[in-house]
Amino acid sequence: MNQVVSANPVDTQTRPEWTTQLVLDEAIGTSADAICEAYGLQYHEYMALKENVQFMAQVSKMRKELEKEGVSFRLKAQMQAEQYLNRSWEMVNDVETDPKVRADLIKSTVRWAGFDSPAGAGESRNGGFTVNINLGGRNGETIEGEFE
């Protein structure tokens, strides 16, 4: 399986992350020459990428997923979604795009990024904060309260 799945370039200088397609190409054993050509990488950039612990962890995870499921529907959807983000960005920044469409794209992107998820530890849902005070009671009693 030495076919390149995608020919979308990755700029490792200005865009340090990598696409799902690049991870997939590495996971399926695409040749170094083919990857360099498809993603516009020089050989030393490709070798540096292969030394990146996070990249190789994703490659390992991808290999396990491929062994288990093959190229799943979810994986294909992830690869498409990465490409759609570029188009979404263009549409949001295009003044000709209908304002309702722009607003929906912005809301969706915020949701996909997880910024609309419930408040994390130490935060209340309405923007306040939580304080726990241990008064050092004999039984280690803790009194909790929420402030807004």
C-alpha cells in the first residue's frame, strides 16, 4: 500500500500540526519520497517529523485503528472535516456570505472545538467560581460553597 491518500501540502514552518491524511500516509507505509512530494516537504523536514514524539504517537494510534477497523467511516469523515475547515474559514471571512450562514459556521466551529462544553473544575456554569474551605475540624469536615 504505497499510494498517497492526499496531495494536500502541509507547511511545517507556519503550520506545525499535521493533517490526518499525512498521519494516515505514514501509518500505511507510504514511501518517504511520495510523502515528501505530496506534502511539499524536504527530506530533512520529513525526518524531523518522524522524530516528533506526538506525530509518531498519532501514527501508532492510527496503525492500531487501521488494524482493528480498516479505514473507518469516522476516519474518512475526520479527513473531510479537516478540509472543510479551510472552506468554512473562507466563508466566515467573506463579506458576501449570508450573515446567518456566517453565524452558524462560527457557532459550529466553537462547538466542534469544545468551547461550548460545560464548565470545568473550579468554575460554575454561569461564570462564577467555586471555593472549598477546609476549617480543619476534628473530623476533617469540609464546607463547600459556590459564589457568583
